[in-house]
Amino acid sequence: MEYIIVKFGGEDRGVVIDGISQGRTEVVLEVERGSHEISLEEPPSDFKPLDEKVVVRDTTPLSPQEVSFEKI
Amino acid sequence: MKRYRRQLQVGILLALLLLGGCAHYPVNQPLPSPVNQKDYVFETFSNPARSDETFVALTFSGGGTRAAALAYGVLEELRRTKLPGTDRTLLEEVDVISTVSGGSFTGAYYALFGDRLFTDFRREFLERNIQGELMLDVANPINWFRLASPWFSRIDLAAELYGRTIFASKTFQEISSQGRRPFLIINATNLQNGARFEFTGDQFRYLGSDILSYPVARAVAASSAFPFLLSPLSLINYPYPEERKLTKEDRLALEDYWNNRRRYQAADNHALYLDATKHPYVHLMDGGLADNIGLRAIYDLYLRKDIRRRINDGKIKRFLVIAVNAKAEKPGDLDQRESPPSLPTVAFKTCTISMDSYSFETVEGFKNMIQERIQAQKIYSDCQGILDTHCRDSYRIPPLAGGDMKLGIVDISFDALPDAREREYFNGLPTSFSLTGQQVQKLIEVGGRLLANNPDFREFMKQAF
């Protein structure tokens, strides 16, 4: 299992992984090793980029891969 | 007069041959419209009366009536197990049942008829000579003509028998319309690529086909179509838009050949169904060929599907998997003779050795995955504890989704019986669809006892509630 944390300037928002809503921002989420498309729940569409593709590997619960979204 | 009679006889024979030759298995239907593609998937099996806090998954292995009766005994014990401080039973908390071969009869009956299982199932399946009835059907001259058709075979007769006498000709629509858990996953094996094939809406979407109109009995027949004894069961793979057949997860996984070969392989197995012109049919056999304990379906749910989503959403507080494995291991005497075993023995061993070894590895692999989560939780809490002790303004580590879950995996098998004579008795029971009433009774009793006395189960119940 691998770990990611999604950041949105400290704001709480639902996370979308590979098109499925699951988990919240600022929480360490478990994902399967490999390629994933990360986004945030809408509405509102007040973030950029719209989604981010990452390859998650070699993480631990204490050093998750960070994915950040900026408020627009 | 004699000539006319003879002509009449020939005419009747020809008509029967013609009718029989036209016999065709009931085909799976194409998806009526894209809106139905979410039917018979786990997420639609919600039950407002029950939360996901306690998530229980059961897997029932293959092994003929032996497996079906052992699974029944475990269900009875779950029904007797009260959740501390409530009037609810652990059986009411079961969310998903994944079944293979003989275990599919018990799982499908419970999913369709609920508690009626405990009053009717012994009479309707466990104590019947199903294989004797199947032989009678095969011996019926009317069926000879049907079996002469290239589109109708022994598995279709078996499915008719199961549908008529056990499952009341119900379809997946009947399970789905109840809208209550457990969600049933019946597993078979695709002979083309050797991959697990599950009877769910997700799997049927890859075929562009509607699962709701499909008979449950045919799924059970495919799941229990033991090689050589029964013929494969066939399905049609319909053309359907690629963007609807493959999920986003599949498309991303297909890029993961170098990152995660297992994930890639799972998606590649789904991609097989994309080209319906090149692969217009699917031929299924016993689910045991791909996974004889049904745990791989739970593995997929945990790793990348609905269970993962619920853990990331923090909905699951207690997660329990009970794998009921009716594997019987006769000691045998192969190594006591100098001459090599006969061809039939070698053929049988070829079928079963790899199945048993793979089952063992599947259980152990799943245990490792659960252990990995327990370790992650411990690392997190230990680290936070050290920070709290040694730092004045202690830093809060971002929380791990799902928090401090209680997890358990319980492996039920005859190997756990402490008494050697009893172990030998159960290991000596045949894999067939005909056992005596006494054998069935003993299997039911031992199923309950194996669960109640299982140290992992007792530990989970103590820690989790």
C-alpha cells in the first residue's frame, strides 16, 4: 500500500482519486502503488490544476506523496 | 399400415433431432442502456439500518457439498454470535460474501432467501443427491436430443436443475431489488486468460451485458463447473463503447506495467473484453481454477475498490474477513510405491495441487496486507506518542484515514482441528454433490466449532467490541 496527502491551502475538501470520491484533504490516504489521477470534489470549481496525475511509489504513512491544489 | 407406422416413427425421431439440435443455452442479454451500468454493484447495496462501522466479509471455498455444509455451519455460528451490548448478531453485519463452486450454493441461497437458509437449505440442497439427479437428467432420452446440439451441454442441464429445484428460477434482479447486504460475488474462471470472472455488474459491464436478467443458477453452475465432469458455460461479449467498458482506474492501471504488475494485470484482464469482434464469447469454468477460496474478490475490494473507499472515508472501524476453506487433504500413499502414479491420479493431482498451493498463498498474502495496515497504524501512533512526550508544542502528524481500525482475518479449515482422528475424517470426505445426512450434520457442527474456537476470531471479538 502507498500513501498520499492532498493539500488545498489548509482547507477541508473531499478528494477524488481516479474518478471516485474518497477521503478528505489534509488526511493521509491509502492508495495502490502506481499511476493515479487526483482531483478535488466540485462544486465549487475553485482550484487549479483541475486534476493532477501522479505515480505513487515508495511512500510511508509518515512520508506520504504530497499533491497540492491552489485556490483560484 | 406397418410402413406408415415406420414413417411416423422416423418422422418423430427427425423432429426430435431437429428440435434437439436447435437447443440453445439461455444467452446473457446486452445492456439495455448506459444508465443501467451501475446495477448489481456493491455501492448500490446500502442498508440504512446498518452502518459500515463493522464491515464483515465472508469467503466460501469450493469443495462440493462438503464446502457448502461447512459454510452453512459458519453462518449458523455467526447467527448465534451476539454483538456485545446489542441484540444484533454478527451475521446481520455481514456486508459481502464471495463464493466459489460448492460454496456458491450456500452464498447464493442466503443472498436470495436470507434466513430461510436455516429452515430450507438442508432439505433443498445439502441432503440431496444432486449428482444423482443430474445423472438422471442426462439419462433422460429427451435430453439426449438437446445435448446433441453444439449450443447446449451438460452445464446447461445442471443450471436448469439448480434453477428449478434450488433457486426458484431467480435472477440477479431479485437479489438486487432487495437492496440489502450482503452483496454476493459468485466467482468463476475465464478459460481464455485464466482470470477470475465474477458475476457482478462491474464484470458484466466489460461484456456490455445486463446481469440483472441473468439467472443466479447459471452463475452458480459456472462457478462449480469442475473440469471434465461438467462442460464450460458460455456468455456473449457484446460490443459496447470503450469509455463505458473500461473505468478510469483501468486506464491508469494499464500504464503501470513497470510500477505495479499486479494492478496492470488486473486491468489487462478487463481489457480483453474491449474487442467484442475478436473475443465474441466467454467460456467459464469452476471458479476454483483461478481462486478456490474466493478471497481474491475481497482483495480487489480492499486494495482498489469499495472497501478502500470506505476506509479512506473513515467509515470502517472494525474490519473482519472470514475465509472458509473446505480443502480436504487425504494423506494418500503415492510415496509408498516405487511405480509412478497412474495417469488419472496424475491428472487429478495436476488439477488440485496448484489450486491448494495458490489458496494457501492467497490467504497468507491477504494476512500480510492486513498486517501492513496494522503496522502503519502502530507506526503512526508510536511516532505521535514520541512527539507528544518529547516536544513542548507537540506537532500533530496528519491523521491516517480510517484511524485506528481493528482488523482481523480468520482462516477456517480442517487443518485447525486438534484431534488427528477428526481431522482425518473430514479430510477423507469426498468432493461431490452427494453426502450422507450424518456427514452433512458433522460438517455443519464442525464449521460452527472451528469459528467459535478460532483464536484469531476470539481475539478480534475481544479487541473490537
